[in-house]
Amino acid sequence: MDYQNIINPLYICGFFLTKLASLCLELLSCVLMKETLRYLAGIAGPSGYGSNSTAEQVTELPSWPSCSLFSPQLTAIVTGATSGIGAETARVLAKRGVRIVIPARNLRKAEEVKEKILRESPRAEILVLEIDLSSFTSISRFCSEFLSLGLPLNILINNAGVFSQKMEFSEEKMEMTFATNYLGHYLLTELLLEKMIETAAETGVQGRIINVSSVIHSWVNKETFCFNKMLSPKIYNGTRAYAQSKLANILHAKEMARQLKARNARVTINAVHPGIVKTGIVRAHKGFITDSLYFIASKLLKTISQGASTTCYAALSPQVEGVSGKYFADCNERACSALANDEREARKLWKQTRVMIQRRLGQ
């Protein structure tokens, strides 16, 4: 018998599965290559903006009816506005006529940002209030102080973030990165939410909450995403802690969007990835290799103004009206990780956080 002529079904099945896997990898490579080229070239997405768009470009007045002189003045709270993307966000929104509230731990730096904004936009209204986002007591005090001013609140931008290579703890004895990046913004949002809902109802202008996250959230897997371990990790890794806090920011946005929709509230919440921002690359040596690497890196990194563009777009764009619980990058809606899309995980994290904070505050 000629066994070579006998067709083995298992062999055929394995052959086609191998080919299918190879084809899938090729397609994935093509998609990734296409997205990379789109990013490098700054090609605009469906919104009309792309990776090269700046915060000023995406908020130019002619296409922004929500910021016209005939609309009521908007009020925005921008955390982390004493430097970098936060300061640029505050500057551009102020330039567009938005009243800015800067919560800051370092009041001197906040006043310097305020003075810089006023030099460019003399009619801007900037308020500076003290806060430590790693402290529940400080956050509660800030919210009480802000609410006592009787101001409306249209926009809340949860932008502040820390990255620490060594393990540090907040005054509530919680890991500092998680406490500042996620827990602090969770509590801030909770304490200001009713004011935002009230403002939206009174003015007819939709309220918007923006959680500044990062693409690094996709590095986290479900097995390592444990609430109690993130509060007090036995083994600390700075990158992992940062990634976990940024995943928590997206899950927070997902669950809050669900709750706001259930309440019929005119407030939306979305998460954004600002991109990796250029903070200055130093070339110690010259030469073809060094210059080539510098050239490539400079194309991949964003300027601060480009980094602030997606936040400003999500805060003001008419195109985002009614959009909630989504993830944006380069001023366009993007897919986030499967874990970040897990509704059960989002609800579980929200409940765990609420119980823990209520217990710590004695409520």
C-alpha cells in the first residue's frame, strides 16, 4: 500500500491552522505597520486630527460653537496643571475663554503658571487652590473650598500623575502611584460629580470628565490586577504600578459612564492617551548612529502641545458631544485592551474603591 497517497485529516488540519496563524500574523503586522506609518506621518483620522495636531489647532474658535462668545463661560478644573501637558491644557483652554481652576500641591509653581497664562491671555480667569491628590483629607478640603465659591463646573480633567521607581506610601499608607493617579482622582470625581450634574442641568451645556490614561495600560494582565495588592504591594515595580493605575483610570471611566447613563445625567466621561511626550533628548556624542537614533526618536515623541491635544479635544469638541465611556488617542476614538473593556472588572474596582474610601474617611 502506498501510504504517501493516504490523506491524513490531522495533517491537513494542522497544515491549514499553521497557514491561518501565519496569515493572521501577517495581517496583524500590516495593521501595526499601517498604524505606525499613520502616526509618523500625522495622518488625520475620522475626527480630522492626528498625532501631529496641537492643542491650539484642535480648539480653533471657528469650529467650536461651544466656546463662542454667545455661550456661558465654561469652568474647568485641571489637575497636574503646574507643568507639562496639564499646564499646556490649562493655557489653551484659558485662551479659548474657559475659567480655569488649578489644584496644586506646589502653590508657587501654580502661581507661575497662572502668571504665564495671564501674560498671553490677560482676560483669562485663573484660580489656584491647594490640594495633595495622594491625601483624602486634602482632596476633601479642596472640594469643600471649591464648592463654597458657588462656581459652576463644566469640565473636570483628571490629568495629574506620578511615576516612582521606588515604593512610597501616602499618608493613608497606600502605594503612592496608585493613590495619586487613581484613588485621588476617583475621590475628586465623586465629590464634584453632583456639582457637574447640577451645572449641566442649569446651563444646558453637557459636562465632561476626562481621565488621562496611557497606552501602557495594555501591559497589565488580569492575574496581576488585584486591588489589595495594588494598595500595598509586597514586590514593587514602578512601571507595573504606573500601568496598573492607568488601567484603573480607564475602568473608572467605563463604570462612571454606565452609572451616568443610568441616571440620565448630562455628563460624560472618557479616557485619553496623550502620547509619549518629548521632554528633551540630550545627544552627548555626534555621529551617524547617534543622529539617526535621535531623528527616529524625535519623530515618535510628541511635543507638549501635541500631547495636550487629545485632552483638549475630549474636553471641548462638538464631535465628542454625547460620547461617553470611550478611549481616545491622537484625537480619535481607539480600542483599549480587553481588560480595560471588562465591565465586570470595572464595576468590581469601583465598588472596592468606594468601600475602602468610605471606611478610611469614616463615612
